[in-house]
Amino acid sequence: MSYYYQENRRGFLSNVPPVTKNLIIINVLIFVATIINENFMIGTFGLFYPTSPYFRWWQVITHMFMHGGFWHILFNMYTLFIFGVVVERIIGSKKFLLFYFVCGLGAAALQMGTQYLEVQAFMNSDSQTALQSLIDLKRTPTVGASGAIYGVLIGYAMLFPQSKMTLLFPPVTLSAKWMVIVFAVIELFTGVVGFADGVAHFAHLGGMLIGWLLIRFWRRRGVLFDRDRL
């Protein structure tokens, strides 16, 4: 009997579950398109406030694939790769796809909600500063997958609460449960005080909140795990 050796030519992404893999690929391709024509891509697919003249209905979805720079997409895709692979394998690809987009929509909803409160405050003020702030708000888009990815992060923490996570800076190691609690507190604090302006802190919180609610809902109904993998 003869044997032959067949070389394994499978690529790096071949072991990544399909939803996580395709989300990463699509985000990278759209980022390349954004580099080529930033004004068109951000102006067309970033999420503007609903009363802005630049708002389009599809932006509620497309803003999740837009990024404002190299480090923005690198951090988001790295986090999606590390935690999305695990969560998708546990809950299954179909449920993970739903989870990802629902978290992203929840993030957008909370971000728009906080902007609504800002708009009302600006409109109730007669100052020129408030008027300019209102104009700036309607001209500024929200971009990024961060809301959905923060949902994935809290999903991982709920599935593996005692697993250890280490920050790059500062090099602190905590359980996943406590790490996401720290993240949530930081996002809430920075969002309220306005620190690191230009970052959609409440979108991050919205993604975490919806992720937490959805995992709890599926767990109570006994449909959280992908039974084909059990």
C-alpha cells in the first residue's frame, strides 16, 4: 500500500469561525476604501444624527464597518479576533451574527439618545456657543465597530467570568468579569465628564448593555449554547 504526503495549505484565517472571519475581512476592505476616498466613505456611511442633512437610513448599519484611523481598526479587529472566535464557537455562528448586530444597533441607539439630550440642551440655550455646538454635532458622524465589539467582550466575560485578562498598559491582570466592570465604569465616567472628546463612550456602554441583556435572555431560555458543539 502506498502513501503520499499532502501539504496543508490552509491559510491563517481558515481556523477562524465564518462570521468573525468575514466581519474582519469586510471591515478591512471598507477601511481600504476609506483610505482611498475618505470624504465620500465617511460622509455616506458614517452615522449622523437623524435630523442632520447628512443622515441616511442605512448609516445605522454601515457605521459599524467604518473606522477613523489605523489604530482604531487595529484595536477593534484585534479584540474581535481574540474574543469573537471564542464566543462564536460557543453560541454558534447564526446566533453570534445576530448578537453582533443587535449589540451594534443598541450602541447606536444609546449614542443617539445621549445626542438627543445634548440637542435639546443646545436648543434651549440662546448662546452662540450652543448654536455652534449644535451645528458641530449634526456635522459629526459616529463611526466604528466598537459598540458591537464591547458587546462581544461582555459576552465573553459572561461565558468565562473567571478567565484572566491582562491589559497592555498598565500591565494589570484581572478576571474577565472584573475587567469588563472596570471598562464600563471608565466609559461611564469619561462619557459623563466629557473626557477624551470624540470617542463615543455611550455607544460602548450601549453595546455592553445589550450584550449583557441578550446573553442573560438566552441563558434563561436555555438556548445560549450551540448544541451541535456540545
